[in-house]
Amino acid sequence: MLNLWNQAELLCKRNILFYRIWFFLNKNKLDPNIKLPDKKDDLYLDGYPRSGNTYLKSVVSSVFENISFAHHLHTIAGMKLAKSRRVPCIIIFRKPIDAVTSLAFTKKNRSVSPLSTDVEILLQQLLDEWLQYYQYVLNNHYNITLLNFEMIKTDEIKVLQIVANTIQLNKTIKEEHLRDIVLENKLRMKRKETMKEDAISSLPNENRRNQKKKYKAILAGDPKLREAEQLFEKLVQVTKGYSL
């Protein structure tokens, strides 16, 4: 169950006006590369946290060097802004139990205070956010291009061709060119992630695996997980209708 603070936070993330005010007030605290979607952008690329956002952003930037795009907002308001400014929108989605437990581990172990000090409550809050975020995505999927996290890991060529089609760029992705770019990005990201503390690094480690296993056991008993899994399957079905 969400408390009043969490409900207010979710409202801010859904409402364009409230979110623009929040963004303006917190801009100095954010990564300088994070910006709101602009009508001059070629693309809006986003997804729920811990869903491959950083990796795909890095690869897209390397392959399509001259495009401008907003990313890493993780909000419904971000998608609404992109839509209102007629910016093509690509959203990544990952299995809810994996995305939620990975984010819970990060929030629970990072230096700043998490949403809740109680793990079970924290997981419930994050699952509610996942459901709200992707219910909006499903309801508006005709205006959004979806990318499955699993496809990003296994078929970068198809993913990047989908990106090219979404931004209406007449560019064929050559496998030999892509292989070098992907390898270079993976090495660069690995070096970067190695410098981070375990709680926020995307690299696998024993502590992360053990904690996520415990979190998954807790989340398995939440009745909303089944609802989230059904929503995930509906998103998968949407992607099956895509053609290159």
C-alpha cells in the first residue's frame, strides 16, 4: 500500500506540469546529460530503471552519432511530453520480478535513504510503480515502440534496426560494423561499472545475487506480481507484431 508521500510522488511522475516544476527545481541535482524531451529531438528512449537503459543509450549514441534524444527520466510524464512534442518514443521493458528486485537492491544499499526501510514495503511500492508505468505504455502502445530487455541482450542488430525505423532513418545496420561497436561499448561500460559500489553497479556479484534471490522470494507472495506478469506478456505480444 502506498502512503501519501508515495502517492504524491507518483502523481508528479504522471503529470506533465508537476513534473516540469519538479525537474526545474531539481535540475542542479541531476546528471547534466538528463533533459526533458524537446520538439527538436529525434527520439525519446526510456524504460523502468534497471532495464538496460544505460547500455542501450550508449549503443544508440555510438551507432547514430548525430541524433539528439532524451533518456533516463523513467516517468509517465516523460512519455507524455515526448508525445505532445511529436518525438518518436522507444520504451524498454523487462520482466517485473527482475527489474523490481534489481532496483530494490540498489535503493536499499545506496547511500541515500530508500523509499522505505522495510524491504517488503519497498518491493510493493516499486511493483506499483512498474504496473502504473507499463499500464500507460500498453494503453498507448500505438504511439510507442517497445523493446524487450531480452532482445537487447541477444539481438543488437534487430534492436538497432528497430531504432533506425522508429526515427525514420534510412540506415541498414551492418553486422560487422555493429560487432565492433557493441564490443567497445561493453568494455567501456564494464570499466565504468567496476568503479561503482556494488549497490549501483550493473555488474553481477555474489551479494547482489543473494539479496535479489531473497527479494524475489518475498515478491513471489505479492498478488500484484501476477498482474504485472500478465501485463508483461501483453507487452511481449505487442512486439511480435513488429516487422523490419
